[in-house]
Amino acid sequence: MTAVLHPDTRTCLDQLIAFPTISRDSNLGLIEWARDYLQAQGARCRLSFDQDGGKANLFASFGPDQPHGGLVLAGHSDVVPVTGQEWDSDPFIAHWQHDRVYGRGTCDMKGFLAVCMAIVPQITARYELQQPLHLALTYDEEIGCLGVRTLLQDLQQAGIRPDGCIVGEPTGMNTIIAHKGRQSYRCRVRGKEAHSSLAPHAVNAIEYAAKMIIKLQELAIAEQQFPQAGYDVPFSTLATTQIYGGIASNIIPRDCEFNFEYRYLPGQDPERVMAQIRRYAAHLSQQMQTTAAECGIEVEQTTHALAFAADTEQDFIRFAQALTGGRASRVAYATEAGFFQRAGIATVVCGPGDIAQAHRPNEFVSVAQLHRCEQLLWQLGSALSHPTTNHRETS
């Protein structure tokens, strides 16, 4: 039997998917629509913007108007591109088929946002919240958790300090208490250009980039000696993800650039590995400069998503685990949880969907998962409240 969703969940998800909030573009259309929708439901809303004003976070509050305490339900509004992917339906129109909803962001993570936007106002109609219940929609999570930093800075300046946070990334509605951190880097190699017949007089940027990549492979293998139990990939990883170089088949390339990432386990210092990479880059640069002084290698960090490990002795963490009824898990992918935790907010990760569907063509979330998320929010609302005497019908 197919689960039946609250009609507002479907309405909200249809609307959210229709906004093509790919990270390279503005999310203001979605944020302004969500703000207006939630304000009409009685929310107190505040926006925080990026430096250019083209993107914004939304922080919407229900319940008591008090700065401390309460809970945040957090998710990002941006999605990854669909370029080059083969979809069976328009990725920016929610396609409801049997027990699934297809569309870019249905799983990662507009399904969670839709449930929150639909159910939290219903909770406030049925119950009198004893603590604030907040919704946080951020920008640019997919390109380095940029928006959440601005959001938390804004909350700090406003004196708003929630006690707990649920980051609704797709976990199959299981509780995630730890995940790896992710650092992304750009490596630029500058060599000396020449006609390919004069190769000994040049410095081949691609070849030196290859030496760097081999070094990364060696360090990745060494990381396997430091495992932590509980992860599907139980050690830190290094991976080269993109490479660009050369302009013609008969020219020794002057420039080569590649990107790599380091996903490290909680409790490990990423500088331990990065220091080795920088030392090797300096060593190769010296070799290159014996031929041409202008040559060299630069390694630049581009993004950093913090590692996350919850304190399982905290009351909120125990409360969250009890709500989901499942055992705590650890995952290799990164979320915004580490930033909320660093701000002093006890945090777990729990949301509808399977991470294996994220970023893929024909991305989907099951109706059953959305329904489970609705049920969890009703349990949450009951735990934070007591019934009002004149509530509207909400189920």
C-alpha cells in the first residue's frame, strides 16, 4: 500500500523542484517563495545574503520568540548540474510515478525541505510549542558549504542559539552521528613551453602534474593504515577528480591544472597529509627551476567541509536516536553538520532518501521515505509541545 503524504508536502516539493537552483546560479527565487509561504503560515523569517547579494539563506522560526533553545531543521537549497546527464523526464518538474518522485533535488535535498515546510506549520496549529522550531535553508552547500557559514554568523550576531539541529541529508531516515570532512584543492603546474621536437629544452607541465598525481596515489595507499570502524570506506581518501593541460599535440605544454580532494576521518588532522603534498610540490618546483626560473607548482585549497562526530552522551543526540529508532551510523560523504556542531549546536544528520540517488540522472526519493520523514516531524513536534485546545485538523 502506497503511503499517503500530506497534500502540502506535494505542493511544496513541486514548487521547490521547479526552481533550478544549480549552485552556479542565484537561489533567490526559491528563497523568496519559501519566505512568503512560511510567513503566511505564521513564521518569523530572516534572510542572510552572500557578498554579492545574489544568493541568500532563509531562517524561519515558529513557536516562542526567544533567542535560546529549540531545534533547527536544516537543509541546502542548491542542487548539482544536470549537464551531460540523460534524464527520462524534465529534471526541474517533479515527476510523480507510482511510489517515487523524480527530479533534480528530490533526494538531495528538497524532499526534506518540502516535508519541513508542509508539516512544521501543521505542528504549530495542533500543538503549543514550548521551544522554538526553526527551518534553515542555505545556499551553496554543493560547492563547499558556503551559505551555512553566513547563516551561522548571522545567528550569532542576532544572539540566536538553538540547542539542537537535524541536517536532513538523505540517510534513509537513519541517524548519522559522524561523517568525514572534505577538502578540495586546485594544483597549478607552470612549466616551459617549446616545440615538441625540442622537448629536452622545455619543462613539461603535464609530466610534472603526473608526478604529483602519483604522489597523491602513494599517500592514499598509506592512509589505509589508519582505519576507523563503522564507515563503508573506513580510512581517509585522496582522489584526483579533474585535469586540464596542453594546447596542441606538437607543443610541450606550459600549463597543467588538476583538482583533487581529501576526505578525512573525524579526529584526524588533514594538515598531516597536506604538509607532505606541499613539501613534494616544493621539491618538484626546485627541479623544474633548474631549467627555467619561472616554473613551479602551486597548491590552493578551494573548499572545506568540516568533519563531524557527535557527542553521543549529549541529551539531544540520545533524543534524536530515540526518535528514529535505528542504530547510529557513520558515512563517508560530507554535510553541513560539522559547521552547526562547531557553532555549539548538538547535531545529527537524518533525512529521507538514499544518498546513492544523489547527483544522478533520474534522481528520485520514495514516497515512503517522505512519509517516514513526516511521521518523525510529528513525533518531534509532540515532544517539543503540548496540545492546544483549539487546533485545526492537520492529519
